[in-house]
Amino acid sequence: MSSSTDNHPNVAKLAGPWRRFVSLCRRARERKGLSQAQVAEVIKVEPDVIKRMESGKAEPGIVLIADLVRYLEVDIMNVVFGQRSAKLQQFPVEEET
């Protein structure tokens, strides 16, 4: 499934996981009806940070990733594993005793 973000010429230059992350964040932001400036205000970064990330001109750092995942409710497993995410979540987790 492709979105307009996936086809954006600058975003296409980012590596796979970054491209997926940016695409998921943008779609989540748009689904919530939020502007880039509104997201930036809540997570306390300059609006240009979100704009540059979504346009593919900057890769997000780990703190920004964490903030965006929490605020936009992005599935980080989908970012890392893509379509395999659903399959991986089906595996039982063994607890240590």
C-alpha cells in the first residue's frame, strides 16, 4: 500500500525504516487532523523539525522518534518490521522464572 508520502521525491531518498517511519507519522498526524506546527508545539520542537523530517530532508533522532511514537500512536513494530509486524506479534513471549 502506497501513500503520497511514500512517493514524495525527498522522502524516497531516506532509507527503508526512515521512509516507513516518516510515512506512518505523516498519515497518523493527518488522521488526527493535526498540522505540523501543532505536533511540533506538543512535543516541544520547532515546526521546521517536523517539516524537514516529513519532506525527507532530516532523519529523526531517537528522542524525536520516541515523542512522535507516543503522541501520534505510531506502531513502532511496523516501522521496524513492516508487514512482518503482525506475524511477529503472534509469537508467544516466554517469561523467565
